[in-house]
Amino acid sequence: MNQTINVDQLNSALTSLRTLRLSVSHVFETLANGLRADHGEDGKEKFLLELQELLTNVNINLRDLEQTVTGLPIPTAPFNLGNTTYLSQETTQERQGLYTQLVNSYKWTDKIHEYSSFAHSLLSQNSLKRSYINSGSTKRRGKLQSTHNVSPLQVDNVINNIDRSYNDMKITISRPYASNAVVQINLSHVLKAVVAFKGLLMEWVMVRGYNETLELWTESRHHVFRKVTENAHAAMLHFYSPTLPELAVRSFMTWLHSYVNLFSEPCKKCGCHLHHTSLLPPAWRDFRTLEPFHDECKQ
């Protein structure tokens, strides 16, 4: 009886999934066709209404699928092939390939189940959550501030104030992606950086060499600047503060400005400067495991 109920629930979930995929395909077909002749004079308004109706259907079908999937039992053990193992004894050439495909499917499902359990255990221990954590239900919760919904004028004022604080660091603001700011930073003749904002929340950082073209998604060809980019991502998470977003941005900029002496400071291990200027030196202050460039460090 339980097996019949599980099969019926599974069929219902598959039907809901098929309906959702069909409604989503209708949305993309409508977008691909664009305005049609049957829309008439008010074609734009009718097109938007039609698209809104299709998206509403998608939302309804998605809600139905979520409710159906919630009722499915969670598997407690790997799936068993059961009677499908007899497919390997088929003499028909067309059916002999089904067994191999079925085995691969079950192996893939088992791996997904195993990896998802590992990911859940690791993510549950992760403390780098960029959101509010309600530690107790008895405490009164104050008014939450959103660092995402900030006016562009306020973002410009914060960044311009930081720009006026440094003479050797030039900060330029642009908005190629709607209202979110993309900040370009030129730190003396040492490096260039680009920071993508969402309101006052820093979302992405990329550091490249001073003579390189500044791009948002392409890493630097130099190993040292790729390492600095990794440090910048860690600093972006470290200085994040949902209640004091301006202080978080200022602290990050202060940290980035500390790289102005990246190539002028001596190596803290041997106390020497770089002798071979044709080689790009590592970031002495932050990386102790890189291969040293000085003979004194190699000894």
C-alpha cells in the first residue's frame, strides 16, 4: 500500500514538473516571437499583459510542484535496481543498452545524494553569512537596514568622500549595469582594481596590474595580482557589516590602500629588495609560501 502511494506521489510530481516546463517554454516562445500582428495598435500593452499572464501561470505551476515535492518521502538509503537487473539478460539489441544507461543514472543519483549531504554539513558550519542572524526569539529585533536598497546619490557621496581622503588613489564611479555602481580604483603605479556594488554592498572585486586593461571578470595574467584578488575577496567578507555599510566600504578601501608599498617594501624574511626587476615579485606581506626571489630566502 505504501509503495502504491509513493508511486502515485511520484507520478503527480512528474506531472507537475512537466506542466511547469511547458509553461516556461511558452514564456520563452512568446519572448522570441515578440510583437505580433494580432496585437493590434496597442501591441506593446497587450504583449506585456500576455507575458504577465504567462509568468503568473509559471508561478502557480512552480508552487504546485513545490507542494507536491514536499509530500514525497526522503530516501534513506541508495536506490535498489530491483527487477531491472534482468534487463541485462535481454537478447534484443535495442534493449541491451537500457541497462547500462539505467546503472549510470542510479550511480549519478547516489553521487548527488552523497555530495548534497556533505555540502549540507559544510554549509551549516559556515559562519560567513552576509545576513542577519536571529540568535534568540526572546530578544526584541530592531529595525533592519538594507544595504542593497540605497540611492545612487548616497553611494556616490560615500565613495567620493573616500576618494578625497587619498592623494595617491584615484576612484572613478560608473554605472554600466543599471543603477548599481562599478568602482574603478587606480592605486598609484602599483595596481588597478574594480569593485562591483549592489547598493553599498560589495559584490565582486578584481585586481589587475597597473599596465593591464581593467576588466571585471578576467583575472590578471600575473600570479601576484591573482593572489591579491583572493585576499581582496576575503577582505570584502571580513569587513562586511549590515548595520554600518559605510564603515565597511571605508575599511575595505583603507585595506586596499595598504598595497601602495607592495613592491617598494623589502622582503620581511631576508630584508632585501628584488634584484631581478624583470621578474614580477610576490606580495611580501601576505604570502610566505611563494617561491622566494632572493638568494638569502632560498637558503
